[in-house]
Amino acid sequence: MTSRPARTLFCPECGKETSELYNNRCKECFLSNITLIKCPPVVKILVCPVCGAHFTAGKWTRETDRREMLFYEIAGSIRMHPDATHEKLDISEEKIDRSRCLVHVSVSAVVSGLDVTAAADVEIRIKNETCDTCSRIAGGYYAGIVQLRANHRLISEKEVDRCIELADHLLKKLMEKGDRFAFISKVEELKEGVDLYIGSATSCKQVCRAIIRELGGSYTTSPSLVGRKDGEDLYRITCAMRLPEFVCGDIVAIRDHVIEVTHQDKQIHGTDLIDGQRVSLGADTDTPAVKIGSRKDATTTVLVAIEEGAVQILDPETYKTILLKKPSFLHEKSGSEVRVVRTNGGLFLLPEVSDSGC
Ligand SMILES: [Zn+2]
Ligand SMILES: [Zn+2]
């Protein structure tokens, strides 16, 4: 039995004796010859001065963190040794002036089973350029219009403010999710309401749905052809948003009911002021609903007496006693003050606070 002696090898580059060759060289020669990374001395980055987005891989992206953006750009511009594995990249930034910085790059990796490190400096030059989103906003670009209106009445300023708040909130979320045209480029006030000019057509519908979720109402859409681009028809969309006719606190007569409205969707929901029951009723041409008053016009009067199923109250204008059916929400004792509202259908007692607190 003979054991095989370790082979003696010679490095063809330096002639030294070695037990192992790496890529046909001794370890020292291999390490001194290897180029782990190649990186350009200067990397130019386009950054939008308005929103901070930066241009990379052919498109604008919103990087929240500057370091993350630098890391991304450096990693993208470095060429790593083709046999490198287990690469680790670290950067540290040194500011030169307002538009330039030096980034110290250090890389470690494994090549042919050996740990290899490398370091390099890359100068970053930041160039300001307004991004596609910001230039479209500035240019008043829009792909759709949301018309804020109310059914059979004028939309209130408060409602418009809330609609814009809801739209802003939603569009910000959509923008974060990657719809770079989810923005309002113009708010136009008109006699009949307010028009929101929006950068992306799909977000118009989502704005309407967000408004409906909170304020009720409905919307219809209509596209209009505005031209052709690259052989395709270009459309803009108009969303006619209609807030409900009746708002919280409205007193509405429908069939033989008088309702204090809490909200309206496809139906009118509220409290029947005659008997105090909660009701939901649909209005249509056969059973129209008519506004006959509002909680805003309520006054205080005295509950004179309570009888079985009926109450007597003092008419606050004529001081005559009036007999009304006792609504189930009335728990006050005789002699107490109660809230009433005058309508062209007579006086009605109101619950202490309306159900939805409006
Ligand atoms: Zn050697
Ligand atoms: Zn921008």
C-alpha cells in the first residue's frame, strides 16, 4: 500500500510552489488579478424637484428614502465578476455640493471558493427634471372629469369640501400603489356644482365610489372621443356624480309618512315623526318624496299633557294647544320642553338628537 503524496504545483505566474491553483494561479496571484466589480466613475440620476421621484429603468418611481434610491442606482450600475456568489453591497454617502455626492461602495463576494472584497467611489450627479406626473399636473392634464352635483338641489359647500377630501385621500393611496396619474389637476367651480379634473380615467370611478360609500348617491359615466394616438382612439371619461336629494335632518313627506332623514341611498332611511318608527322607503315617480322642513328650523315648546297614545303640545306661534299622536321616541314628562318643527303639513315632534347625530 502506498499513500499518494500531495502533488507539488507551481504557479505559472509567479513560479511559487503551491498546493492548490485558482483559475490556474496561486491564491495570491489570483486575488491580485481579480476584478470583482466594475463601476462607472460617475452616475447621473434624474430627480423631480417637485415630488422627489427619480427616473430609473425607463420610468419615474417614487422612492421614499434617499439612501434606498442611491443603493438602487449603484446596484444597477455595478458589473459584478461573472463567477461571484454571495454578493454583499454596502454604501456610504459623502456630500460634495447641492447636486453632487460621492458614494463609497464596498462589495464582498465569494469567487472560486475564496472571499473577495472590493471598494470603489462613484460620483453621483443629481439632475433636476420635472417628472411626468408633475408636468402633467402643471399642464392641467386630465383623462376624466368627476362632476360633483346633488339631485334636485344645489350641492352644499360642506359636501364639496368633503368630496374633495375623500378624492384627495383615495388618489394619494392610488398614487402610492403605482397609478402615477391619480391626481387632481384642476378644480372648477360652476353655478351648478364643482368639476374635478383627474389624471387617470380609472381613478375617476373609484373617486365616485368612495364618495358614495360615505355620502350616498349614484353616478353615471360617459366616455367622449377626444382624438387618436398611435392608431388608437383616445377617450376621456365624464363621471356625473349625484349626491342624494335628501340629507340628514331633512323632514320629508312620502306617502302617508313624515320622515326625519338620516341618510339616503336607493331608499330614504330615517325616523317616522308620526309614530316614531324607523323606516326605509323607496321614492319613485308614483310615490314621490317632498321635503317639507328641516331639523335646522326646529324650535322648543312645552309638552302640556300626555294621554294614552297622544300628547298635547303648545304651538310656539299661536300658543294654542295641539293634539298629536305620541311618537315612540317621546319619553319626556308633561311640563318638559320638547323640540318641534313646523312644516306645511303641520307641527311635528322631533327626537332629542337625530339618530346619526346631524
Ligand atoms: Zn502566483
Ligand atoms: Zn414629480
